[in-house]
Amino acid sequence: MTVPLWKFRLPAYAILFLTALVIGTHFRTYPLRTHQSHDEQGKATLLVIARIKGQVDAQVERNYPEATAAQKKILKAQLLKEVMREEHEKVQDSITKVKQNIEEAGGSGRDTPYLLAADSFHFYQLTERLLETGHISNTFKGSKYLNDLMLAPKGHYEPLTLHPYVGAMVYRVIKFFHPEVDLMQALGYTPLVLTALSLAAFLLACHGLRIRMWSSLIAAIMFVCSPIFIKRSAWGWYDNDPYNTLFPLLILAAMFPFYKKNLTRIRGLIQAGILGLLMLGYAYFWQGWMLMFVVAITGLALSAMHGFWMEKDHGRVRTRAIGLAGCAVLTFILVAVFFGPGEFFQLFKEGYRALTNFLQPQLSVWPDLYISVGELHQASLFEIVVLTGGFLFFLTGVAGLLVSLTGRFSETPVLHRQAGLTLGFFLGLSLLMTLGAQRFALLCLTPLALLFAMGLNYLENGIICASHRFSGRRAQLTVGTALRGAMALLTVMPLVTLHRQMPRLLNPIYNDTWNAALLEIKDRTPPQSIINSWWPPGHFIKATAGRRVTFDGATINYPQAYWLTRAYLAQSEQAGLGILRMLNNSANDAAELLTDMGFRTSSAVTILRAITALNSRQARLLLETKIPDAGKVDRLLALTHGRPPPSYIFIYRDLVEKNIQLAFIGNWNFATIEALNEDPKLMAEVPDRSSREYVQYLWKLAGGPYKYHTPLALEGEDGDWMLFENGVRINSRSKVCAIDSPSFGRGIPQSIFFVQDGQVVELPFDSPTLGYSVTLFEEAGRPSVVLMDRYLAKSLIMRLFYFGDRGMRYVRAFTEKSDLSRQTDIRVFEVDWDAYQRDYQ
């Protein structure tokens, strides 16, 4: 009896597995293979720029010997800027070479890179706590646990996850063989372990589909080298994304036996039990596990209907119906036992609510910060194709789906037709989700990769049939080998493209400067301190400093974002700290109390913005005109004017220079949005949420972004006049300012902000002709200027970043850290609540 080529053979599959794993691991270890410390990057950058500057200076001196010193200085600055712009790629290559030289000479910094992105640090903090205390939290409620470092000061209930336990296991295994390994380094290998498990699950699914060995190998390489999978499972990506390939593949592999002819009822019940256990396991790693539950139930239902109408085999229909019912019942029982009886329906309810909001959206009363997060933006079909593996991968997968539904070119047409129905449904559902948010692109990979394997399998079957037309064993073997080699070439171009993409595909953010700043916070602040920072560094602060944060990447769309933005944009120290006092004392409880009293959210926000800037006596007088119940007034004032824990304001350059979110969130139009949500006719006029017009509409409600330009350097001096880039001139004595720039216009700004006698002073100009102000400050001992809206220039965040604690009564500088290039520039300030409460209690 001839053994079919798809028959499971362990040694052959081991070779397939190891081949694909080696290729995939090569790309995933890119951060390790190219690691150099951030200090070396800064040193190399400064050395290269200094070398270029010396060449530019010599060229100006040689070409313009008659020019004055001031003219030469301006020419040198302009020529240096031109060279840096036009020769950007060559400059970057030079920096890379100098970095390598520094590394070879024995550089400084960590032996291995830091974890990638920001979410990795969220799980790093949980793993560290697990290893120190034996658990990730002291408080659990259903399927959630309390993380006391999030949404300070109250904490936040997060979906329960076993990912930190997996990371801890990897750490312990590595530490057994390498005792000196540190936690971060060991956890960086966790996604590589999960990739290997996902690859094994992929080959298991290919075996279940009876895919030939050669097709399985090519499909496995394409799967493991998919750009979105590489990005979400590279070394250092200590996030839960890899589970979104591992568990869907295992669940699909457990479903495929239902589509075969020889499945008995007993085996069907066993498979249903396996599906239920896999659903429970998935629920412990990803809150959206219900997606695969829907896919499994729908796939089994489609299979049963196919058996009833197409196969006319009622025995198989009953077996599949038993599997469907068993999977549903067992999943419900397991979730009820492990999470609580109500959690199964609660999760369905949350999913239904999300779907309703998607199909019949309402504008959020509180600011929608999701709209500003890149991976939550809608993805085009082109982006999905590129992220998953390219057009050849996508089109082959679609062809595999279409051919599977016909049952042609397959040795097992019934199996492939029913698998095609399930994978087609899964692909359609995941595509719909990804078109709504790019974050879900990884979900498209699993069905596409298996359909790609099926498409290759049909092609290989065709190759075998074609080779049989040739006479002679050698001719058949030669033709078959040649055509299979052509199939293998399909992987070459995607891998070459991936190699070029690697530097842009990964996003290391955390570096030595971040680490130094956060370790100082950890060492010098009380344990119950609250760090008031914008959301991206939130996970960093929790993980390294071990301190509570106002909000972070996991709590991005909570009202805390609005209140912190209003504190940043406050036009006085008193007003800004008043908002921080409320926020750090009671989070958003004051607004919730007012809405419980019957106030609309817009009215509640207006009241709170008014009373937080006052002392408690003045605030009481104002509240008594709106709330007749003295007890309720007392409750509200306890939330807004109580003394908060030690508080710190955390500011960094990227937030300051990319301040567009501050205008969008801080100027949210509550009243208009409430009116839209209450009037279906007005809501019908709102542009579709998938259109650019929708974003423009929200910007119109917020009043548009602030004018702002990054700092302009001093180019030279002409007597008392300081000459800056882009035609900005400031008299060093009188501070008179004139601008003659093709970019910023010609005329006089509204005012200039500068430091005089230790105080920040605003000098308004008579008859201004330009719609912005100028901020004059010193950086690294040299004057620089920033052009921005006057409102933004007066804000607390801009004053703190550009002038430090000068002119502040209740805020004092805590620490300042920056790298050599000042691309990473962090300023932390401490709030003196004792002094503030004395004056504004």
C-alpha cells in the first residue's frame, strides 16, 4: 500500500519545522544582532556632525574670505543645514560605521537591548511582581484583576492574563542555564518561544488539512516571516500578540477532524473537549477570545449544514452537531467555573455592545483619544496585504479559498471544502475588524496562511499531474523538482523585501536616558507617588520606577486624559495644579458625582474647571449657587480640594514638539457632542467614521490644532541683534522681534516670552501682524526660539519645558535627563502640595 505524501512523518516534519524556525528566528533576532547602546548612537551622531561642520567651516572660509564674521557664521549654518538635508542617507551611513567602531573599541551600555515598544513593559512589570510576590495582584474580580499602578489613585481592573506566568517560566529556564541573566534580557526571548509553538501549531494544522510536505514548508516560511508576525514576535516584543496566532491555529487544528469522513461520535466528543479547553486557555491570554468561539461554532454549523444538504450523510451531521454542542456547552462550563458564572454572558454582552457601537456609532462624550493612535487607525486593504505578506501571498490565499470551495485539484475535496468555509468566514471576519483598526492585522494572518498552504497544495498537485505526462522516471523527477524549485522561489522576493524593512518594522523606544530618569524617580520618590505623564511612557514608569500613573496605553480612552491635558494647558500655575489636585486625589470621581446629581457632562466639566482653580471657601460659594444640598457640596469638595499623595509632572520632548493631541483633547466640545447624540437628525450629518472628513469634523469642533514649530537655532549675531533660522531676529537688549520668513510670514509677532531676573516675562508688541508668539530660551548654553500660539506659549507645559521651574511657586525641578543628541529629553517636576494647600485649601 502506497503511503500518501501528506502522511504524518515525524522526522520530515521536524526538518520542516527547524528550517522555517531558523529563517524566522534570523529575522526576529535583528534587535540582538544590531544592538548598540543609545549612548554610542549619540556619540557617533555628534562625532559625524562635528566632522561635517569642520568641513563646512573650511569651505566657507575658503570661498568667502572677504565676508564679515557674522556673515560667515550665517553662511556656515545655512550650508551645514543644506548638507544634512541633501546628504541625509550618507550621513546616516557614516553614523552607523562610527557606531560600529565605538562598539568594537569597547562601548558602554547594556549587553542586550531593552524591550521593544511600550506594551512590553506593562507585562514586564507584572512578571517582575509575580516573581517577587508570587502573584500579579492581591485583588481579583471575575475575569479581571486590580492593577493598583494604573489610573491613579484608584487603580484599574484589567483582564486576567497568564502571559506573565509564561514569561516567568521562560526566565527560570534561561536562568537555570545562565544564572547571570537579568529579567529583561530573558523575557525578550519569550516571543521566540511562542513563535516556535505557533509554527508547530501551523504545521499541525497543515497536517490536518493533508497539505503536502513541500507546500507545507513554503507556507510555513511565509507564515513565520510575515511582516506583521515578525513585528509582533521579534526579540523583545514581550506582548500578548503571539497568542493570536498560536491559539487560533490550535483551535482550527482541533476542528479539522470534524470535517473528515471517519470521525466517530466518541472522537467527536473528545475533539469538542479539546476545543473547550483551548477556548478556556485563549481566554486567559486575550480578552477577544470570543472571536475564535464564534469562528468555531460557525464553522461547525456550516459543516453540519454542508453534510445535510451536500453530502446527504446524516450520521456525519449528527457527529458535527454533537461537536458543536459539546464545544459550546463545555466552553460555557469551563469559563463559568474558572471565571465565574456570569462572566461568559458578560463577555458576550461587552462584545455585542462594541459591535452595536461600531454599526450605530455615537460620538464619545469624553474625548476620543483612540483616533490619534496609529495602530488603532483604519487599515486599507493594501496595508493589510503588505502587512500579512504581500500580494503573492494574499492572492494565492484567495485562490486557495476559491479552489477549495469547488473541491477540484484536491485529494480530499470534502475536507478542503468545509475547511475553506471555516477559513473563509474567519478571514472575512478578521478583514472586517482590521479595516476598522489596523491593530487586528495579525488575526488575518492565520486564515490567510492556511489558505496559502492550500493554494500551494493545489499547485503542487497540478505539478505532479503535469510531470506524469512525461515518459520515464528521470524526466518526471526532473520536471517535478524544477517546478517545486520554482515554487520555492516564491519565498525569495518577500524575504529580500523583509530584510530591507527590518529597521523600519521594529520600534525600539526605551533607551538609557529613559532608564536613568525612571530609576531616579524610583530611588528618590515615595512609594505612593503619582507620576502625571501622557500615556506613552505610562508602562515605562510602572515597570522601571514602580510608581502609579495617571493613565497609560491600556487606559488611553478614560476621562483622565482630558483632565491631564487641561492641567498641561492651564494658563497659570494655580489653575493647573488645581486640576492635578483633583485628579491625583480622586481621579474622575468628582465629574461622576456631578452627573449622578443630574448635571450633564458638559456642565459638570464647566463647574469643575471653575472650582479647581479656587480655594475651598471660594469654591463652596460658587457651588452653593448650583447645589442646594450642603452635604453634597462637602462630598464634592472632598474630592476636588483634598490633599493628594506626592505628585510629579513628567514632560518629554516628543510630547512637547508633537503637541497636536493636546489641542484635540483639551478643547473637546462636550456640549455640541451631547446635542449630536441626542438628536438623530444632527447625528446623520456627522461624516462617516471611516472618512477623513470625520477627523476634520472633530477638529472643527475642537477649534483646530495650535500653531507650533520646533526650536530654531541661533545662526549668528549682528550687533545687538540675534539672528535665528528662518529669518527670526530678536534684539538682545530690548527683546524687540521681527520675522521675515517664507515659512512663517513677515511682520511682528503677538508677544515674546523670556526669562528676566529669574521670572518668566511676556512682552506684548504693539500692532502685531502675525498670529503667534515667540518663546526665547536657552538650550545647552545657546539661545533658541520657538514659534507657537500665544495660548500654547502661556501654558504650564511649555513654561516648564522651556523655562524649568523659574517663576513657579509650587513646582520645583526634580530631574532632567537627555541623551547627547537631545532627541530624548525628559524633565520631571515635583509639586509642593504643602505650600499649595496653605494658599488654596
